[in-house]
Amino acid sequence: MSLVRVLRRRAVFCAACCKSSVFYCKKLSTLEQSPFSSERPPERRDEDKPEEQRRPRRTPGSVSVLLFPGQGSQFVGMNRALLGYSAVRKMFSVAQKVLGYDLLDLTLNGPEEELRKTVHCQPAVFISSLAAVEKLNDDNPEAVESCVAAAGFSVGEFAALVFSGAMEFAEALFAVKVRAEAMQKASDQTRSGMLSVIGRKQANYKHACLQAREHCLSLGIQNPVCSIANYLFPDGRVIAGHQEALDFLQKNSRQLYFARTRQLPVSGAFHTALMEPAVEPLRDVLQQLDVRKPEIAVHSNVDGKRYMHDKHVKRQLLKQLVSPVKWEQTLHEIYERTQGQGFPHTYEVGPGRQLGTTLQKCNMKAYKKYTHVDVGDPQDG
């Protein structure tokens, strides 16, 4: 029996057990089963569905897009405002079984140093984003029902895939757990990090990375890594790699035409070759998961394109670990419009407003229809 049934395209709820919930269409007792327990009906093509079940076409201005944030958006006190939703408490109850510790207490009370750790913050952001969907569904169910596309930043992709019906909640959470542990272990092997960079028009990020790698070679570092990890917006990048390379970039920022640099509070060089040791553990888990083709468009971080089938999902999630997050390209894919065509309503679901900021810098017209669905006031923490 399925652990968690997610809405698909429309908000369809089980009146017997979870009328108010976006995610739960099974009795709570089923949540105590193995993370890999799953039975699903065979997938039906849209043309095979009865006429009344087919999704009616909507004008571009009447649909919605959901964006799911990634690691770094977490804060102590998040989810405090959402505990009134029974489904949110159920999610954290499932999380305690899957993770083996009380994640809800950690998100509410900290300490911040523990919440910031990769092994903790990835599951925390994943669940908090889905909790924000619960809030959005309560405040504005039409926004959920009319959603036609979703994208998630790094670990946020897992939340987007759960929302789309491609993965089940507990299975995806288990994959996030393994992913986070493997990334933490890979980070511990090398002194590395990530550097946020805003460049001037003359900046050449790839050449700057090449210079930084050459500097590392001069220090005797073998196989140095320094590459673009995130494409955020025009002239906005995150560069990741060996710490010595990042130190070089900061020290020579003026000559490299970097207007501003900031070391990010993370423990490793995510989305670079230094994460290669994390690929195999995640592959082992994904092979066991029951993954379906998303029922709405979900865009991959690897290339910005939408996922086409279950094998495509698994393949791209593995590539994502060692490939840059092409968020700017993803936003262009989602919001590309012909002249005069309306933009969808956009909802950033989860902690932080970073994705709204990137949308504002990439597409101001789309940003005018942006709303943030928060998970609590940071001041609560």
C-alpha cells in the first residue's frame, strides 16, 4: 500500500481521511510501513482518461508555477506557523521514522549550527517546502489546482517531483536523507566551499576558474576543482571548488572584474566533481524507488528541460550532483512567452525568498505575479 499519495494536476482529496490535505489519501497507519512500500495503478495517458477527468485548457494568465527552494534557505523557527495543519504534523511524524531523529524540533528550536549541516538542512527544506504547499492549498486552492509547472533548486527538485506525483513523500525523503549524508561525507574529504559572485560585464567566469585551478596546481594540489556550480541570473554565479581556489578568486576579485564576492555558509563544493563520491549511494537508492513521469511539467536543474519519463528523472538527479544548477536557464524555459502572452502566477513555496530574487533579475514581467508562501517568521527563531 502506498505510503503517501500526492495530488496530480488537480487537488483531489480523500473524504474519508484527509479532506483538508494536499498529500494524504491513505490512513495514517500506512505511514508506518517501509519507505519503499508502494502499490500504484498503471499509468494512464491523458487521452485514455474519461472526458470529465481531463484537465481543461487554461489561458497563460490563469495558471500557476511553483518554485521549491534549496539548501541555504533554512532558518531556526521555520514551520512554527504551520503546525495547525494536521498534514504538516503527519509529514514530520513520518520524517522521524525515516530519518531517525526529531527534525521538527530541530527546525523549531535549533541549534542553528546543527540545522545548517547538510545532513539536516536538506530534509528540513524538503519537508518545509511541501508544508508550504499545504498552506497555499488552504489559503488559495486554485493556485494548487491550476499549477502546470514546477521547478526546485538542487534538493528542491525532490519536493517538486513529490508535488508532481512522480515520487512518493516518504520514498523521496529517504532519497534526500541518503543524498545529504553522501554529500556531507564527500564534503568532509576535501577542504572546499562555494563562493557567490556578482560580476561586471567584462567578467569571464570560466577563465577565472581556470586561473584558480592553475593557482592550486602551483600549491601542489592534485586534480584541483574550481567551476561554476550555479547559474543564478545574468552576471550572478556561484563558483565552487577547493578552498584555495576560492581564496584566490576573492583575493584577485578586482582583476577578475568581480563586483562582489561572498563565501557561502556551506561545508562543500556542491554541484562539482568533488561530489562524485555521492553519486553511487544516491544511484543505489533511486534504483529502488518507484518513480513515475511527472503529471505536470517539472524542469531539471541539469539543463532546464522538463522531465520526460521515469528513467530520465533518475538519470538527471544523479547528474545534478556533479553538474551546475542551471537556474537562470530553467527560468527562461518556464517563462518563455510570445509577445503579448500573459505570465502565470508564481509561488515560491518554502523558506526564504532567494528564488523570487533570481526571478526578479531574470524576468521582471514574470516577477510581477510572484508570491512567497512562507513557513514562518524568521524572527520566531
